[in-house]
Amino acid sequence: MSAAEVEALARRALEYADAELNALTLPPFEPALDHEPDGPLGGVPFLVKDSGPFARGVPFALGSRSIRGAAAVADHDLMARFRAAGLVTLGQTTAPELGLSFSTESVRYGPTRNPWALDRGVGGSSGGSAALVAAGAVPLAHGNDGAGSLRIPASCCGLVGLKPSRGRTPCGPLVGESGFGHTVEFGLTRTVRDAAHLLDAVAAPTVGDKYTAPPPSRPYADELRADPGRLRVALTTEAWSGTAVDAQVAEVAVSVGKVLEWIGHTVTEASPAVDSESVVEASMLPVVAAGAAMLRAPRRPDRSLLEAVSQKVLAETEAFTAVDVMAAIDAQHRVTRPVGLFFTRHDLLVTPTLGRLPAPHGTLDYDDPGHTVRSWLRRIFAYGPFTAPFNVSGHPAISLPLGQSREGLPIGVQLVAAHGREDLLLRVAAQLEQAVPWKDRQPSIYAD
């Protein structure tokens, strides 16, 4: 097929899927954004998220009613790489306001619906991208991850969600570091193969970035056929906060441990010594970074149009002091060091991605005025207790769609490796994709 034929089919698929899912913020771009047709992913339909990577001249709203008429003045470095790879960017996907929720149900756009069950959420914050990839409208789409925002939508929608190591993908040019290093840019795919090829196309920090990850020894796509050897795998289904984990979710993670044993790896029950309150305190860093970006914008938002938690974000950002910043950085160290030490004794950690099944709409109410910022973080971390520690520590992690509930809802399992070891994650993910294939599963809303 020609690239033009593929684009025409993708546009039809987007029209069908979005009518059911409410996952686009704007009508599809006409024409598609400029791109290099001869890039390694030339002609592949693609979408970008409303919270970036910003594309020159394209309006954005960060999921907020308070932002009107804003448009990017320059390409994000990652957007430039998407263009160079040849990706055909056809639209912009929904995200919660400021990207600070594990549900994609902003007041501005309304709830984005899950293609597996329309009464369920898609996770957040990269929920619109996840919904449309899961529904077959495009094969891959951009997302970013500051506490689980790629992995949690991947779990909710039955996708592959890779959060690369801190410093693996660029965050500039207008941001020195994204969320104090917690936020990483990448994408959502349906297969491990596509995640590897996308990483090959966009990985490598920009010159001058504060954080860098060690360069790979060969293309990530080559790792799909590589033998990882006999690995020391740790498995836990216990949330570090003590919050209850759904029995079906835990059962799938345990079954994945058994598959890894069958493949030939050594699996033991073990867990890093993560202090959940330190995770909350450290996660204040990306929150105040988001608040500061709003407060320093050329046009400040109309606070009366912000959702309730966003109003608290701005108020608490204004009250945050240098002493508070240092306390949050100290909390980050209290997480990073034991996690790093854990990976000197284990090659891989296996956990559930979420603690529960995809939640019904309204479960996580970002517009609830009863929350402080910290109480909101505790609320969303009770729903997704396993992801944020590895944004704090900077380790790579991937969610794979390795199970389904009795109701037919997707269940993701998270794999975590040492910093810079995306190669190892992709090798094991490829083994699991072959042993427990998911390619034939399709949601009820699917653009076939």
C-alpha cells in the first residue's frame, strides 16, 4: 500500500473510533504535520498528546478550560525526531488537566472511554493516545510518563507501555528538565516490536540535556531476538503503601512469574525497600514544576476555570519554598538509592502495573475541592501503587498486556530493570509476547 492509502484508512479509522471514545481534542490535522517520508517509520500514522511534545504552530490546552489560544512557537526536540522518523501525525489526543491524574476525564473534554468497556476509564495521563491505539485507529501514539502516565493507560487498554530510563529521550529545547527528571517522553504501541523500533527512531538525549542514559550497544530492534540469559527475577504483588491489590490483578502477575520460570529464569519473591511516603513527597517535584510552568507562562490561566486540584497545585506551588524543594529532593534520594541497590542483586522486577481493574468513570475526581495536592497523590497512588517509584528513581519500566479479568478487561504486568537496561526489558518482553501472545485480542470498539 502507498503512504497515502494508509493515511486515508487511518483517517477513516480515527473518525469511527473517536466517535465512540472521545479521544481527540481537535479535528484531525488537514494536512498531516510535515514529516520526512523516507524516515525509518515513513508513512506510519501517529498522534501526539495535548500535553506535548509541542509541535510548531499547533494549538494546545493541557486538558484545561483555562488555556485558550495557546500554540507552540517551536517544535519539542522529540517532535522533531518524530518528523524525521517519517511519522504521519494526524491529530492530538486527550489528557487530564495538567497531566496530573490517572484518569483522562477533564472538565474541558469530558471522559475518554475505554474501547474494551465504554463505562470504564482509560487511565492517565496518556489516555487519549491509549484509547485510539487500542481501538486500532493508529498503530502507535505519543505519550509521556511522570508517575505512570504511559504504563497505566497501557494496562487499562491492553497495550505495550514503555517508560524509558531518565535521559533516554529528549525533553528540550524549552524545558531544562521535565518534572525535575521524573517525566519521560515516549509512546504507546500494540506490540513489543513497534516499541523497539520507535525507541530506535527517537532515543538519545539532546546535546546539553541535564540527564543522559548510557547509549545502547546495538539497535533495540535487534534485542527482540537476543537471549537474555538466565535472569534473577524478583516478583511482588504487595503494594509498598499497603493498599489492597485486586485478587485478579495479583493472580496475573503471579502467573507471569511462573511463565518466566518455565522459560528458564530464576524467580523469587522479593521487593525493593520503597518508602511510600517518600514517593509522595518526591512526587511533589513534578507537580510544582507543572504549577511553576503555569505561573510563569506569558498569559496566566484564569484560575476560576481550573479544576479543583489544579487550583490547589497553583496555590501550593506559590507557597513552596527552597527548603520544601530540598526536602522533596531528599525524599527522591530515599527512593532512588534502595531501588538502585535492589538491581545489584536482581536483574528484573515483576509487579502488577495497576492495583485494580480499569476504573469506572468518575472514580478519580480531579475536580474534587476536598483534596490537597498530597491527598490527591495518595488517592491516585492507591489506584496505581506500582509505577511512580520508578519515575522517582529514573529506572526503565514496561507494562505488558499479559492478562484479562473475568469481565474481559485488560490487566497489565510491569517489568522494571536497572537504569539504562531497556535492552533487557525488550528481550524479556519479547519472550513473554511469544509465550503469552495477545495479538489476537481485540476490544469491542476496533477499527478493523
